[in-house]
Amino acid sequence: AQSVAQPEDQVNVAEGNPLTVKCTYSVSGNPYLFWYVQYPNRGLQFLLKYITGDNLVKGSYGFEAEFNKSQTSFHLKKPSALVSDSALYFCAVRDNQGGKLIFGQGTELSVKP
Amino acid sequence: NAGVTQTPKFQVLKTGQSMTLQCAQDMNHNSMYWYRQDPGMGLRLIYYSASEGTTDKGEVPNGYNVSRLNKREFSLRLESAAPSQTSVYFCASSSRTAEAFFGQGTRLTVV
């Protein structure tokens, strides 16, 4: 069965600094990987995905993620954090048979001025 | 274009009562999902439907049943609600390989 781990419950970053939110996964075969963001009392919004191709994926709001097959990781990054990036971030994986979409436990990102 | 619509948005149940959460999508997606979100636990998959007429258990299916009524609709039923089912429930839909789209959630409290 597939699984996702987000090893950090919370990440604190100063505004203007780079940020990284970590994600590792386990799945049979090649993975489909996703990042979502959730603002307070809202649903989930899609940020970016890796299906195939270039290991560096660019998404919404200046976010990007790097797929590393050997380390089974898909870390979310942004070169310069904004206070408005403060939210809950979820990594998710689906196996390449198009099956279940499994989420990690989430990482709370706090960006301080 | 409504996307994924969940009803109701809020519900309070007494222990032992039953209810059905409704979900409908208008994006012609084959796959639909029900999740629950609890603090510190992330989103946990309750049930999944790969296509009309098929359903499969997720990570936490106990205490729930689902019906994939047609391609658009995927309902979640609590037959005898328990306080442990107090949570925020999200419905989502997707095509086979693409990202999932989420509803706005149902906040359920069981007292």
C-alpha cells in the first residue's frame, strides 16, 4: 500500500528566506505526486504535480518541487517566502494504476515578517 | 462551473443517529474520494471510487458506507454515529492521473 510521510509538523521561516517542506513517499511502480495547500477553514487547493518528465516541477504562487526517485522524495520549495504563504501544506501520492490518492499528515508553514 | 459540491456544510448529530453526506461533481471525473481531516492526522482516505459502480475501502473505512450513485454523485453514510466520527469531511474527484479537486468540506460534530 502506498504511503506518504511529512517529517515536520511545523516549519518556521522568515519572510524573504527560502523555504522547504519535506515529503517522502512509498508506492508500487512509478508515482504520481502532488502538493496541496489549505488556508484556515478552507478546502484544499492544488499547487503542483509530478507525473513524468523533468524532475523539477513548477507550480502556482512561485512554488516548485523536486522529484528524487532514488530518495523517494518530493520536497516543496520556494526561493523567497511570503507571510501570505503561511498555511497547511499536504503532500499526496497515487500509484500509476490511477488508484487511491493518499495524503501525508500535513506541515504547518509559518512565515514571519 | 460548480466543481465539487458537498452538502451539508455543518451538522450536529447525537450518538447513534444516522446521516448521509452528499457529494456531486460536474467535471466528468471517473474517480471520487471521501476523506476525513482531524488535527495532527492529516487527510485520511475513507472510501474511494474509481468509476461508476465500483467502490474500495481506504485507510479508515470502519463505521462508514458509500454509494456511487452515478458518475456525478458519491455519498457517504454514517449508520450509527459515534463521537469518534467528529471530524471535517472532504469529498474530492479527479481523472485517473490528474490532480484531485476538493469540495469545501462538511464539519460534523457527534455529541
